[in-house]
Amino acid sequence: MQANIILSKTFTFEAAHSLDLKDGTDLGYKRLHGHSFTATLSIKGPKSEIDDWLMDFGSFAPTIEQLKDKLDHAFLNELVGLKSPTLENMCAYIFDLASKSLPNLFAVDIARITCGQNCRLEIG
């Protein structure tokens, strides 16, 4: 069995959105509202290939700064490439952006801690 090392880096951002659900359900989500979000990027690599470290945690910084520039204090409905701004779609959106600069990225977690909600997109 192969053992893997997983490194994760978390960041926060504030953003607003509204949800116009396809099934017509309106639970008050259509109104513009905001959340405090916590996002976690996780990379993975085989333990057997690591002499010192999988990656310097500082290597997350440029990717996180680019993500925060797009997401922090944004109206999520206006972001090109983000479908409906649900947690599921936000995970996919962040994964697509971050995987370009973090080739070992395998998971993205998004949470609205004050709501007790979390979503994870995991590849492989």
C-alpha cells in the first residue's frame, strides 16, 4: 500500500452572492447576501519520494493571493467561469484556477463555518 503525504493551506475571504435555483425553490437565497468563507487547498505526494518536504508552504502564497484577488469582497455571481455560486461550484472553480499553479493539488474544501456548512472536491 502506498503512503501519501498531504499538505494543506487555508485562507479566508468575504463575498456576496444570490442563488436563483433552477427548480424555482426560493428559501430566501435569491436576495443578495454575504458569507465569510474558508477555503483549503490540499496537495498530495507519495511519501516514498520525499527526502525533505513535499513542498514549501510558502509556495501556496502566490496561488492564494491570486484567488483572494478574485474572491475577496466579490459579487460571486459576476465571476466569469463560475456557474451558480453554490459551494459545489465554488470548489470546482477554485480547483480549476489553483491547479494551474499547484500541480499536485488534489482537493479543495470550502466552508461557511458560521453556517456549519462544508464542501470538498477531491480528485483521484
